[in-house]
Amino acid sequence: LRGEDAYTDGPFSDSDDSEDDDADEEATPQRRRRDAVVQLWLHAVFDGLLCMVHYLLRRVDGIVHDDFGGVIQALQLASVDGHAAVVEVLLAHGADVHAEGDEALRKASRGGHAAVVEVLLAHGANVHAGDDAALRFASDHGHVAVVEVLLAHGADVHARHDMALRFASANGHAAVVEVLLAHGANVHAGDD
């Protein structure tokens, strides 16, 4: 796999209903990544194959920024599965920690991946994105370590009328409830 081998020439346009074939011959074909390269990239990122991630980042221009037609970005994919080392590499190669409203932070928090949450926050992820959605997701799923990391980075325990506390309580996550109460969560919030 070398530079140009990662790409294939696509059609001249998505909808070619013109009868002017000469115009098509002069048009530059659209380039797109070969399906095998896309599959290899997604597999490497999702499964935490650090050597393969490094290899593809060196060989395929701009792959770190690709969202594969709006499906998912590599940073989010690595965050979902808790691959902190891959997240570090992607960020070092220019992945946007704030993409889609800091979605990577929410995905890592929901999954209980404290190490990834730490890496994202160290690279400037917004702990308050989506009205502190990361804290709500971590609380909802009972991830005490993630809740503690988020609170240590200034997450607002009172966001959305202490919704994190209500989620943790409703799902029986006593340890999370204790942490939230210790940080000043209001047991009467939302009783209005």
C-alpha cells in the first residue's frame, strides 16, 4: 500500500445524465479511498491496532479527518472501545477533539473508559459540552471512575437540574450517587 494505491478513480459525477460525452472525457475523475483501505482503517482504529493505525496515517493522506460519509470519525470509534493509545495518536495527527460537539468524550464516558476521558480532556475536550452530557452518560451507566475524572475537570453536578444524580439513582448506581452527593448534587432538584 503506497500513496496512490490507497485510492481509486470514481465516476466523473454521481449523476451523469448529460448527452455530452466529450465533457465527461475532459472532467477529472473523483478520487475515493479503496474500500479495502477504509475497512482496514476502521478495523485498526476500532480494535486498537496501534501499529496499523501508524502505518495507515503515514500512507494515506487525510485519513484521520475522514468521517466516511458522515458515519463516524476515527477518534469517536477509538473512544467508544477505550483505546487510549490510539486516541493519543489520532489527536497527535490532527483529529478534532471537538468534532460533533465533543462526541468522542461522550462516547468514552458512556463506555466507562476513564483513561480515554483523561486523554481527551488533556487535549482540550469540553467537559461541559451538551450541558455536561458526558457526566450524565457516565452516571447513567454507573462508571464511578469516569464520574470522578469529569468532576475533577469541572463538570457541573447541577447540569440539567442534577440529571446525573437522577440517572444514577434510577439505575441503582449507589457508588455514583455517593460521589455526586459528595460534590454537592441536590437530591431535591427537579421536584419543582
